[in-house]
Amino acid sequence: MGLSLTVLGCSGSYAAPDCPCSGYLVSHEGTHVAVDLGPGCLANLQRHIGPEALAGVVLSHAHADHWVDLSGLHVALKYRYGREGLPVYGTADNRGRALTLLGALEPTFAWTVVGDGAEFDVGPLRFTTARTDHYIETLAVRVDGPDGTSLAYTADTGPDWSLDRVGRGVDLALVEATYGTDAEAEGIKHLSAGQAGAMARAAGARACVLTHFWPGSDLTVHAREGESAYGAPVTIASPNARYQL
């Protein structure tokens, strides 16, 4: 059995009712890695695994909607489970902001600063990062399982970037689609659903899941625009949905 992806949250910028901000659980057999951990994601994580079962955390960037539940995870690991040395991978900016918020990262977290072109392993999973087209240093993430299955997560990006940087021919592309139509996204370093679908298609992704929606969006528009550009059905992410590769 290959990789699985569980959506912990998929709202962009701030949480919608019953939908946390960005966060995803990537699993392979007994290895579980949180990729982003925005507000509300820690609660949903516990629907699937206990916090102490995490093998690592990978953070795409320092915008708060993608990482601040790391604070609650720190409390849980330190005071409830007594765990030390959880691997965390993220940018130098993200580490600095986390240190300001938490006061100390070690010994609970073992933070490795990563940037464009980083490669690292968490258990049997290989992670590769590439900088995207966003307002601050932001890293897209590719995950390759030991059985050859793969997925790519764009994190936040504008259209002046290609999923090819990390995701050529992946089994699943998890692509941000903050806006429903191209007109809304013009000049903004986020993607519309149409741009997201086109990006996944150009990279040869075998499946496309759209995520990071502005709260209150009409997701039927996202589905229609994304499908038209991708050339095949797309999936609209929803909290606690699980995709098996």
C-alpha cells in the first residue's frame, strides 16, 4: 500500500466554519508526517493519530495560517507525552517566528532549516522542496514513498512558478486554488482554480486535488474551473478526507 494523504484543514488565510486552515497528514504504513499545521489542524490530527505518533513536521512557510498549531503540538508533546526531539523542517524565517512564539524549540523539537532544493528523509519517506512564487520564502514539497508512489504540494504560490520544479508525473498534486476564477486572482501571488488545474496538467499529475480556499467561496466554481483546465475531474479538498495513492 502506497502513500496516503489526509486533509486536516484546507481554508486559506483564516479558518472557515468547520474547516481549519492548511494542514495535511502524509502517511506510509506506520510513518506519519504533518505537512503544514495551521489553526485548527491539531484538533483534526487527533481524529486520525495521537500527536505523539508523528514522525516529523514539514512547514512550507511562515504565514500564520500554515503553522501556528505547532504551538499546541509543543504543549502536547512536552507536558502530556514527555517527548523530545521531534524533527521539524522549515525555513529560517519560520524557525525565527516559532522561536518568538514558543520561547524555546529544543528539546521538544529538533528543527532543521531547509530551503530551495532541500532533500531529506523522514523514515522511509523522501522529501524534496522548491521555492515557489509567493510573498515570503515558501517551499513546495514533494514526497516519494519507498514503493514509488509520490505526491506534490504546491503550498502557496502565484502562477509564475511550475509544479515541474518538484512534481513532474506525480500520482497526486495537491494544488492551492485560493480563488474560483482567473479574474479574481490577477496580479496576486495565489492561484485561481483554473491556474491550479492548468499547473497540474502541465506537470503530468495523475490526480489533482484543489485546496486552500478563501472561506465562503463557491466551491462548485472551483471544481468547474479546475476541471476545465486540468482536462479531467478534480477533487475538492475537505477536512478529514483521505486519499490513498
